[in-house]
Amino acid sequence: MDPTSSSSYRHCQSLVKGLDLLAALNRHSGAAASIMELSRSTGQHRTTVKRLLETLRDAGYVEWEPHTNLYRLTFRVQRLSYGFRDNVSVTEIAWPHMRALSKTIVWPCSLVSLEGDEMVVRVSTRSYSPLSFHPGMPGRRLPLLTTAAGRTYLAFAPATEQTALIDLLRERPDHSGQLARDRHFVRTMIEKTRERGYGVNQGEWAEEPKFGAVAVPLHRRGRLLGCLNVIFLSRGVTEATALQKIVRELHHTANRIEEVLDSDSPRGGTEPAAGTLSLSP
């Protein structure tokens, strides 16, 4: 019998069906779905779906949300992909602290990092927040110059990276490009963000004019990883004291995450600190 032949072994249909469920969950909004929805999308019987989901749950690949009765993918599934990267472990470490933050301030929190010349939402607690009106789905892209997360990243990135990003943005034909070519605007925004210690957006993002946000940088041993971002309905946070409470809790959460990240990291060098932005003419 040829051991390399696929016909040499009996196929494990349960494994195939379980992988189909993971793929189906990944296609659903927010990587979450009900048993009925998964049964329809995979063609599997509801009893089979339930049994397989509970098996995957026991193995740590999915979790069940009792308040929504939905099953959701966990970060463990990302270990199945080629080139499992360190940012997944960062997300795993940050997640419980983000959940605790949203429980305290009610508004949803997201972990956002740079991809190209935009920020990308990696994970969000929006499904756990009763005040989640904002479609901050994982994978959503955010502009750098008009969102709290983007402004925070630019302000706390090393000066060489700041310059490179602004140069990239200047080449864009859209509103981001127009803003990037305004050297006074960019310099003032970065200086004010660094002075405050956090980025803020109060409706400047044209796609979401009814929402505001605040964001703080997240580091690992001096290296900027991304930002923690809290989004809120502007009319729901009108007093300065309410905003400062969110900022205070956000900083506290970022500090706790950084403590765990630093203790979990190998000793080594750090990236250069953010500096004065050098804008070429």
C-alpha cells in the first residue's frame, strides 16, 4: 500500500466538517454566528454543528457568548495560518484587559495597528458593549490624519517613520493627501497629541461624523505596536470630565497591557523614541 496515496487512509469527515465550520465562522460578520446560521451556510445538521462547535470550543478554537448565543472564533485559529506572528500574542494578552475596560467605561475598545498608510482594527469589544453603535469590525481601515488612532500612531512613532508616512500620504489624491500636504496642520496635530499624551477625534472623520474617539499608544519595550482606541457617540460624551475618565481608564489599561508584554518579551534593544517631525518641502 502506497503511504503517500490519499486513498490509503479513511478520510475523517468530522475533521473536514469542523474545518468547514471554522471557515464559515470566518466568513460571518465579526467571525461570529449562531448554530442555525452555520447549519444553513454549511449544509450540516444543527445537531452536528452543535457537537462540532462544542468540540472546537473545548479545544479553544471558538468561544460561546451566552448573552448573544453566538459562537465566535478565538485567536487560537490564527495559529493555523502560515507565519503565525507576534502581533497575535499581543492581541491575546490585550484582550482580557480590553474586555475589563469596556465593562468599566461601557464604550467599546479596539486594538488598532498600522498597515501601509492606514490603521487597521485588529480586535474590538464592540459585541460586549451595550453602547456599541459604531461598526468597528476587525479588519476595518482607518485614516491616519482624521482618526484618534491614526493621530496617536503618527505622534508617537519614531521621527523617521513619521516622515515616511507623511510622504506616503502626500501622494494620495484624496482628503488624506490634502491634509498631509498642509505642513502646519500635520505639525500642530502631532505636537498637541504628544503634549496631551493621547489622540482625539471629535467628528473630523467624514465617514463617521457622529462619533468621537480617543486613543493611546501601546508599546512593547519601547517599540510602538499600535494603539488602544475607544469610540463613542459624540452626544453621549459631552462633558470634559466624562472624556477625561475614559482617557484615564484607557491609559491605565494600556499600562497594564504593557507590563505584561514587557515581562513576556526577551531582553533587547528598543526602537528610537519619537522625535520632531521633519517635513521635507
